[in-house]
Amino acid sequence: MSVLVVLVVIFTLAMFVGFEVITKVPPTLHTPLMSGSNAISGITIVGAMIVAGMGATRFAAVLGVIAVAFAMINVVGGYAVTDRMLRMFKRERRP
Amino acid sequence: MSGWMQLAYLLAAVLFIVGLKRLSHPATARRGNTISAVGMLIAIVTTLLDQQILSVELIVLGGVLGSGAGLWMARAVPMTAMPQMVGILNGFGGGASLLVAAAEWHRLVQTGEQLPVDIAVTIYASTLIGAVTFSGSMIAAAKLQELVPGRAVGFPGQHPINLMLVVALLAAGIYLTVGPDHPELFLALNAGALLLGILLVIPIGGADMPVVISLLNSYSGLAAASTGFVIRNPGLIITGALVGASGIILTQIMCKAMNRSLLNVLFGGFGAAASGGAGTDARTAALTARGVREVTVEDAALLLAFARSVIIIPGYGLAVSQGQHQVRELADLLEKRGVSVKYGIHPVAGRMPGHMNVLLAEANVSYDKLFDMEQINPEFAHTDVALVIGANDVVNPAARNTPSSPLFGMPILAVDQAANVVVMKRSMNPGFAGVENELFYDRKTAMLFGNAKDSLLRLIAEVKTA
């Protein structure tokens, strides 16, 4: 089996895991779910770091640095804003 | 990639799944987000140890810049602007995927050899998905922020032009995969994909943006997965698939709650079709002829103060007037008088899924008072007063009663089953669907006209003295 086929298998199975987990999130938390899963999609940072760090060509290195910056905005911004929202969800707290 | 690194990426993916699972309850959600962030940290540290990485200076430079910008955005953004924020974050994720694909392409082309087909396919797919996600998300965010016109912007022949562009992009991708390397064509592919993202989102109206944001959220996941295919990393693929699935589910939920198909949202032009005298059948005509019953603030306050149970239905009009804190104050006053107060929240209240819940949580409303549509609907029948604040289409009984209405079949809050209904609204203007609302003409409905926040402040003053 070629590497690509194995990766496609992994992708397909992971989609099913995603469906299972996400359908259990209540509507109340759908906005934090979006920003939180957004932060997770910043996993592209891994690819960005590799192309920036290899510096195979000057051009590739420049693209890599910008990619790292973009992905980090996604990761840090996503987790921070999700935390800010979830911190506000409280049970009965009388002044 | 060594075996232990593969396992480290797998661990990161597992932590993401555990983190998402914890999002199934507000009490565990914050911890879940932290677990997920730890997973990301593990993935980043693992990558730093990768032998392919020769210098870390550039990575640190990009990382510091990006982290600073991200942190600043996360702190500065007001909760009402959350849909734009998510759109922008999506866009940066897509942009990163695009750049990684381009950098990999440049590196491989430099070697002078023909790209293997399986590598080439993933690079071009990643370019396309990343570019569409980037430009589409940025346009969506600009529309929500009203930097560009929020309404649906149409141009003649937009569907054939988009279709031709898609076909051209696919043809270019296939030609690049099987044919010789062609830098100009690769650049054209990038430019064309960025243009496609803009053209796909620009014709969609501002009120449909929740669906678009959800869909782009899914794309950003697929973009991350496609990067995983480019650099042959299963951790990225698993993670991207998770996010892709999450976006697809949210898109489905939004479409269902708006009574639209995804195709209709993307290519429909809903506002134009619905305004053509829709919903003016005999039944609605008879109702509207009767006129509405207006109520004074004093009477509305008395009705609320002496009720046993009240359900508040907040809509986007409340968020626009920034009256969330006043709603909570009113609810607190009523509860002190022994009135039971709950909130009924429609899935499309606000500008993105769950947006209204965040806005109310910001105003310190306890999350166990926020009820989903399915949970709250059985309770209206034995509720004294339903207080509708700035919501319209989501409480229109035409969705159940009038088969000719464009709203027919849409799940709504059963507000008309409450003993009394008070509707706070600026004017009699119809909602987004452009349809008359039967509820406003119901005998038990009292209309309280005015800006939601002003009316709430006056209600609060009256309830205090009641």
C-alpha cells in the first residue's frame, strides 16, 4: 500500500471520530467550539516550522516565516479567545 | 520522521480529541481547551526537535510575531465581533497552508526533477484549499465588520464565471501534476484560487454569514489536513480531519435552523426571492388587518412583575443595542420577586452558532438558565409571559401554520403558546426573511416599541416600583 493510501485511510477514520465527538457538544458552546477547533487547525504550524527551519531556498524560507506567523496567530489567538469565552460561562453567581 | 516523533504527534492528536470531548459541558470546557493547547505545545516542541530543521532563528521570529498579534487580537476583540474574529483566524490558518504548499513546491522544483504524482497532487490541492480559505474568510470577516457591503453583491453571469474558474483551476492543477513544471502556471493557480475565494463569498448576504463562517471553519481543517498530506505527517491529517468534521456539522446545524439547504445559501440570493409579496395569504391578511396591540412600559412592567414564570427570547436586535447587561438586571429583579426566569435560545440567534449564549454569559447570566430550542419549547404552554427581545423570524408561527411562507418548516420557538407575549422591537419592519410575523397580530401579544436597551432600562425602573 502506498503511503498516500495509508494517509487517506487515516484521514477518513479521523473524520468519523470528529463527527462522533462534535455531535456531543451542546449548542450553548458552539461558538467556543468553533474558535477552539480553529485553534486546533493551526496545527499547520508543524508544516510551517519545517519549511521555515529547512530554509531550502531563500524564497521558501521567507514563505516559511510568514507561514509560521500566520499559523501562530491562528493557534495563540484561537486558544486565548476560546479561554476568554469559556471563563465567562458560569453557574449562578450572585453579587 | 522517527518513530517517537510520530508517537508524539499522535499524543497531540489524542489530546485534541480529549479536549474536544470536554467541550460537551460548560463545567469541563475550559479545562478541555487547556488540554488541547497542551497538545499543540507538544506538537510544536516535537517539530523543533525535527532533524530537518537547521535553524530556529526564523521560526522564533515568525512565532513571536504571530503569537503577539494573536494574543492582542484575542484580548481586544469585543464579544459581539466574535464571528469576524473566527473568520480572520480561519483565514490565517488557510493562508499558512497555502504558504507551506508554495514553499514545498519551490524547494522541490529547485531540484530540477519532475515532481512525483502523489506529492504533486497534495501540493496543488493544498494550494487550492488554502487559498480559497484565506481569501474567502477575509472577505467574510470584512463583510461582518461592514468594511465591504454586507448585502449580497451580485454581478451578471457570476455562476458561469465561478464555474469556469473552478474548471480552469482543476485543469491547471492536473496539467501541472502530469506535465512539466511551469512556475508561471503555478503562480496563476495561486492567484486564481485566491480570486475564487473572493467570488464565492461576495455574493452571499451578511445574514447568511454564520453558515459561511462554519463552512470556512471546515475548510481551514481540510487545509491543515492537506498540509499533512504535503509533508506526510499523520498527526496533521488526524487533526485537520477533526476540525473539518466539526465545521461540517456546524454548517448542517445552521442550515437546518435557517430552513435552507447549503446549496441555497451558497448560490441562492434568498433576500431577493422572498420579498416578492411572500406570506401574504388570506390568513395573514386577515390578521394584519386587525392591527397590533401596543403596550406602555408601565403595563408591560406590571405584567412581568406579577407573573409566575417568564421566558426571555433574545435575538440579534438585543446584541445590536448592547442590552445584555440590562436583560440580566431585569431578570435579577424579577427573580427577587419570586418570578421564575429562563432564556430560550434559537440556534441562529446572534451572528454565529451559539453567539447569543456567549453574549449572555458575558453579562453573567448563569449557563443553567440558557435553554436550547428543544429543551424550552415544551415549557411555553405553561409559562405566563414570553418576552421577545429583538427576535423576529425565529418566533414566527407561519413556520408551522402557513405552507406558502418561505419560513414554513423552519424550527421555531413556540412563543405563541405562552399565556402572554411581550415583543420588544424597534419598528414593525419585517425580519431578514421579509415576511410578516403573525405573532405580532395575535390577541395575546403586546408590542413594546423602541430601542431594546432603552426599553429595558425603563422596564427595570418600573419593575423596581411595582
